[in-house]
Amino acid sequence: MYEKYYKILEINPGATKEEIKKSYRRLVKKYHPDVSKLPDSHEKFIAVSEAYEMLLQQGKSLAELNREAKEEYFREVRERARKRAEAQKEKLRQEMEEYKKSGLYDVILLLKYGFSLFIPLLGISLITAMVLEGVNHGNQAFLRFVPVGVLGGFLLGYVLIKRKTWFKQDKFYFTGKLLFNKLKLRKITTAAQCYYNKNRNANSKPYKITMVKVKSIRLSRQGPLSGNVEYKRIYRTIEIPRSLRAYRIHIIVSFIKVFTITAALIFLPFDSFLWRFIIGTLLAGGISVLINFLTKTSGRTDYIMSKGMVFKILLWLNLLILSSEISISQYFSDTYYTYITVFLLIFFDAVIESLLDAIPYRFAQKTAFGEPPQVSVLKEKGFRPFLNAPIITTIYPFIKWVFG
């Protein structure tokens, strides 16, 4: 009678309790109504919980029970399964909400949109390169570029096969309305003292910081161009008391950062847009530090600037300088090695982050410019400001630093 429950949990009959629990944890996440797009996800979510309860209770002897007792027993099991499913659903909902509020959800979603657009454009570019090479340089050049065209065709074919879902992504959490409400000034009354402006009352809405701790990582393959990395995470959101004056200064600093970087990209006389961006970012950082110093206000994202982060910034900056050409007439120019360095920066920064984490006493995670004590407490418990994953360690801290 238990075969169907083993089948629901996708395990073999006679599986151990540890295997049952492991499969249960995997499936409740897969069929969670807030995550799964299947129309019957809620029913499957309940069925998985019921199967879990039944298999854990299967050691009890049912042979000695009469019909009414058996029915009552199964009703109790189903009720426990329903309550467990509701509790698990609420727990996962809260975790997802914390994940979205951290901003990491929108960053990853933005990268997914970028990847969905990049692959077909790359495929078209490769096929176009093959055709143009043949038109401009003859048949031999065309034949040399055939593998390039085949790769482009393969990419376009893969997108065509997945066309119904390729460009379909979830909605961004931070909508325009939510961002407007977040930026709206509201004066409140509280007895707390502002962390960012000493000796000032925290009469504005607090600054929320979300920290993450990874408990485990699970890898799975879903095809030649598709895979999945599942991080089992714990999120903690803390509120840092802030005055209305500090809130205004933080907003002004964010606008100055965006303006400075944009102006550098447009007006700096460098051939390299990469170096326009880097110089603009350094100028924006210098101006923001000066404003915070003159107004005696602590930066809201200082907690991100750990000793490890400062080391990585200096390391990558030096590598970019060494891989670029510097001249009096052109200032900074990109080379082949510059692009390799940027590639390493984007995809292998997480490796350096992991190496720095190996330094004893969490030295690399200690702040370089000061941070709220609540953040320090969470760091001691293994929490960090962002997920240590490729691309994320490069993109997320920058976006957080600019926009807060």
C-alpha cells in the first residue's frame, strides 16, 4: 500500500529515512506554488507532504486496527501532512520574499534577460560572419568559417526549439511604484539614534540590509546549454536606524554616482569605454567619500567594502592596467589581454572570494571602513552581504554600491 507514496517521492521502495527526507525537501521546493509554474503544483505539494508523513509512519502496525481506526489514522496523517505543507509553504514564501527584497533576485533576473537576448544575437552574428567572409574573401575563407556558422546555427536552432519559454522570465520585484515608495521621504518619531549621523534622532525610515548564508549547493544538468545550481540559503534582514538628513544625503550620493559615471562614459577622451567606466567609477567613489566626510555621514553601503573587497579591487585594477596600453595621445587603450582580464574578473572573481574566505578569523570579511554592529554579528555567524557565485560577486556589489 506504500508503493504509491514511494512513487510520489520519486524514490525506490525500502528507501532509508534520510533518503525520504532528502527527496521530500527537494520536491516541496520543486512544487511550491510560488516557485512552480505547473497548474497542479498545489495538489502535488500536498501529495508530497502526505507521502512523507505516511512513509515516516509506516513502521506502525495497521493490521491490528479495525476499519474505523484505520480511517481515523489516515485522516490524522493527512491532517498532519496538510499542516506540514502549509508550514513549509509559508517558510519558503518568507525565504523567497527575503531573497527578492535583497535585490539579488532582480540582478539574477536581469542577467537571465541579458543571456536570453545574447544567445540569438551571437548566433546571428556568427552566421553573418561566415557569409561576409565568403563574399569578401572567396570560397576558401568561407570554408574556414563554416564551423563558426555551424555553431551559430546550433545556437539559433536551440533557441528555436525553446522559443515558447526562451524569452519568458518572471517579473522584477522592484517595480517603479515600489521604488518610488522606497524613495519617498517620510518623517517618523522614534527614540532610536541614527547610526549614520551620530547624535541625531532616527526620524526617517531605517535602511534595510539583507545578509545571506549558504548551507549547501546542489548542481544538476538539464541539457547541453542548460543547467541548474541550487543554493540552499538563509536570509536575515536587519534595519539600521537612520535620520532624515542621512536619508537625503544617501539619495544625493546615489544620484551623483550615476551622473559621474554617465558623464565619464560620454565625455572622457579615452578610446576605451572600459577605462571611461573605470575612471568614472573611481571619480564617483572619491566624490561620495568627500561628501560623506564633509557632512559627517557614514555611507550606507560601507559594510560591503570589506578588507577582502578592497584587496580584490586593487588586484583587478592592477591587472587591468598591466593588460592595457597607456600612451600620451590615446591615454588608455584596450588590448586582447584586457578582454581576457575582464572575462576572468566576471567569471572567476568568486574563486578569489573563496580563497579570501579561507583566511582564518574571517579576516577578509571584516570591514575596512566601518559597519553597523548588527552586520558584524551576522558575519561572525557566517552570513555575508551577497552570494559567492560567478558574476554575482562582480555585478551585485557594484549595483548595491551605486543604488544602495
